[in-house]
Amino acid sequence: MLKTLLLTASAGLVFASCQQKTDNNPSGPISQDSLVKRGAYLVTIMGCNDCHSPKKMGPQGPVPDEQLLLSGHPASMPLAKFDTATAHNWVLFNMNNTAIVGPWGISFGANISSDETGIGTWTEAQFFKAMREGKAKGLDSNRMLLPPMPWPTYGQASDEDLKAIFAYLKSTKPVKNIVPQPIPPTQL
């Protein structure tokens, strides 16, 4: 009888604890500093610098240029010649990984630094729209983001993670750089 009573009470406690709301952040709202740090971590592991930062040569090969982090494809960088027939069946990256050629034409890594030529004037809502709906500059009237930007995957991030990424990007050093417009395949 005692054993049954203890098992019933234990099961009731387990059930009750499962029904309680869990507070993932018991200490209250996350600080801006913590949000920015979380965003920096996410930007790093998601590989944002791979396509959005010009590179310089380091001992193990190309590394993001610290002075140009997240500034996108340099406006002054000419495109190298490539075989346009190959671009119909392959994806080709330039040496900086900031210009990408494929069946869609040529796309350029956007400036996502905090400069006004980047996302400096963007709202959080625009950032969410870009990441969740693939709209360039987060505006309904704009074109869709082009490959290789994996917005359908990144758009699966939680609201909290997207807020953290946005907070970090808005905290970065502003780098003035007007990235070229995409080039459609008909103009290659």
C-alpha cells in the first residue's frame, strides 16, 4: 500500500512538473551585450564571413580581412574572366568568395556591416523579412535573394537567434561599400 502511494505521488509530481511552463531565461530579459555576443557566435558558426567578407591571404590560406568584415563584395573589385558555358552547369566562386556565378547569373555577397550602405538603416522587421522570406533588403517590392544565400535554412532560426544576429550586425564596424547589383544570366 505504501509502495503504491509513493509511486502514485511520484508520478503526480513528475506529471505536474511537466505541465509547468519552463522559463528559458529565469533571470529576466537578456542584456544587449549578451545579445550581441550571442549574435557574434551565430554569425561565426553560420559562416556569414565566408561570402560577406573580402579575404586576405593568411598562413593557412584566405581569411576574412578584419578591416572589411561583413562589407560584401568590394565595389572596386573587377570580376575575373570565366567560361560562361561552364556557369550554366556549375557554381563558381571568386577568390574572395564574394562573387558567385551560376545558372542564375552572378550574385554578390551583400554588405551586412552597420554602415548605411549595409544594414545600418534596416529595421529588425526588414532583417526578419530578408531571412524568413528571402526579400532583398527586407522589402516586399525587392527581388528575391539569390544563391548561394541559404535564407530558407537560416530562416528556420528562432526569433531570439535572429534578434541576436541583427543586434550583432548593427554593432559591427561600419564599412562603406556599395555592392554591385546582380548580373542576370542573359548578360553574361
